[in-house]
Amino acid sequence: MSTNPAQGANSPRFYGRVLVIDDEPHVLSLATMMLRSQGFDVVPSESGDQGVEMLLNSMHTEQQINAVVLDLTMPGGLSGFEVLEQLLTISPYLPVIACSGYFQEDARELCQSIGFADVLQKPYTLEHLCDTVRRHLARDRQPA
């Protein structure tokens, strides 16, 4: 993809549209700012229900979501695992990246076995977040 003509020559390149779902406002805000600073178009969501609705809405527009960063622990609503199931029902090949501060050593394999594209341990750095998302967007664009 090319740089948006409205952006200056030194502006970050557009990499794709990323849905970030996290019930902690400060984490959601930080992830949104980090990704936007690196050229991603970010759709922030404060709950799993809202995130699923946003994905559904994007399916009928030219602004489709290309990847999701999903918090696993969101008390009071759908769990990250329930959200994953709904997201993949809507868009089976959508890369969904699990994000949590409570991962154990074997969590990566478990998460990938149930459909997550990757695991992102909180707290994460700008570089780790953006590299993880970019890696899965690049895989998504490669021919099968």
C-alpha cells in the first residue's frame, strides 16, 4: 500500500486497519496511540461485544479490519476466548493476536491451537506491538 497523499512525505506509512479490544481505557488509549504513530489505522473498542459489532460493520465497507489485538481478560462481558470465536466466525482468516499480562510459558501454543495468530505479553513495547501486528498483516497479504 502506498502512503496516503494527504500525509506529508515524512509521515508513517499506512500498514492496515487494526481493531484493538481492551477494557482498560489507559491500555486501549496507549495501544491506539502506539499503532497510529507507526502508520496503522486503529479502531479502538472498549469491550468484546463492541469489537464484534465493529468488525461486522467493517465487513460492509471499504474500511475492512485487517487484524485484531484482543485482551483476554475483560471482566463483566465476553471473555477474549468468546470474542475470538465470534470474530473468526465472521472472518475465519482474520489474524487475532491475544494480549494479556497473565500468560504462562505454555500459553502461546495453547492460544495458537485455539485460533489466535500470536500472543502479545503485557506490558509490551512500541516495537514489539507494531512488529507483531506487521508480521501478521504481511502473512495475510501473501498468496496461498
